[in-house]
Amino acid sequence: MKLFFWPLTLFYLLISLAVPAAETDQAKETVGRVFDFTKADDQAQFLSRYPQHKQSGRVSDFIIALSRDGVLEDDQARATVVAFLAQLFRQERQSIGLWYDAWLRGMPPRHLKVIHSALLYSRTSEADALMLRLFGDRYRQQKTEVQKILEMPIDSVLTLPMLWGFYYATESETALRRVVLCFRLNAAPKQLDGLEVPEGFTPYYQVLPDLAFETLLNGAREHPPVRDTLESFLEQAAAGETPVDEFLTNEEKAGIERVLAALEEK
């Protein structure tokens, strides 16, 4: 298994961005709501509840606000935005050119790299046309090297935030299933032969199940479909619709049950 090391603080910026401070009345004013992108809570609501409001006309302003407020300086937040935008590009192909023109005028070059990555991951002909015009053969090479988001190795530090970005844009059960996959790492050995861990660091694979728990818990509090999907995973496994050892391992089942129990406690 490929390992990455990261400080224990990890990417709680992702969690704070995705989950607004107010967790009650989740659906209020989402449809038809006027989002104020000078407010972090409105930025979070626009991102995490996009399938409910689908205000595609505000997407360019939203990303410019994230750039202005420094959100795109963080690696994990950038990864979430890349996956989120990649799926929006697939849904709103006709808007790619207009959005890009706005970002070209409103964002610094270092943040435009986020847009370029999202175009690459979108795997659309419209994105290809734009990127080939900008980068030519270099883009062709990159396209052959980039994996699909839902096929990225789960132990990469950018995979989990990208899965949530994918989910925010689509409410994809497959994306959540990949997040649940992180619980399998609870069965991994605590020490691996030949692995030297620097002082003050923890192997990423050891931290990943707890990160999955936190993001699923916060996601379910903000987003009722997350809870519904987790419950459906348990129901499918209990009904024997697919072999439990293939669909839901004991570690994954325990992880989901831990999330649902924490929701009941609140």
C-alpha cells in the first residue's frame, strides 16, 4: 500500500468549509436563496447543497470569492473544488467558456491552475478544446496520466477531499461508497515492516478512517441524503443483495454504524 505522511491536524479546513455553523433547518432558503459570497457560511451552503439550488449562473462568482478569501491556498480545499468543478463542467458544458473568461479576469494565475485541473478531470470535449488551445501537446500528455476521480487510490491525501467535491456536485452514492472504503484501513497493521515514521507524524492510512468518520458525520448533519445513503448501504448488505465481504466489510459496517450512532446522540 502506498503511504503518505501528514500532521495529525490534517484537513479540517475541508470540514469547516463544507459544513456551515448552523446545522438546523438544513433546507431553508436553499432553493432560490440569494447567496452572499462575502460570508463563509454562504460559500459553504452554495458548495455543499448545489444539487438543491443549481444556481449555475453564480458559479464563476463563487470560485472568484474562494480565490479572493484565500480558500484556494489550501491543498485539500483546492482538491475539493477541483472535483466539484469537474462535475459541474460535465453538467454545464455550454458554460465552460463563459466561466473561464470570468476567471481569467478575476483570479491570479496560481488559482487558475485549480480551474485547469478541473477541466482536465472533467473529461469533456469542451474542456479538451479549451485546454488544447492553451497547452497543446502538454495537455495531451497529462490527459493520459490522470485517473478518474472515482478510481483514485483511497490512501492518497487528495482522494478524500476530491470524493467530497464530487459528491457536493452530484450526490453520487458511488462517491460516498468510496469514502466508506476508508474504514477498511482500521484492519491494517499499526506497524509495517521497513516503514520509518518521522517524529510528530502519523502514517496517513492510520488517520484516514477517523477522517472519513468526521466528514461523513458532518456531511450527514448538513445533508440528509448522506444519512439515507449510509442506511441504505447497511440495508443492502443485510438483505444479501451482494456478498457482504465484497460490498461491506465488518470494518465498513462498524464505521457506518458509528456515524449513525453519533447522529442519534446529537
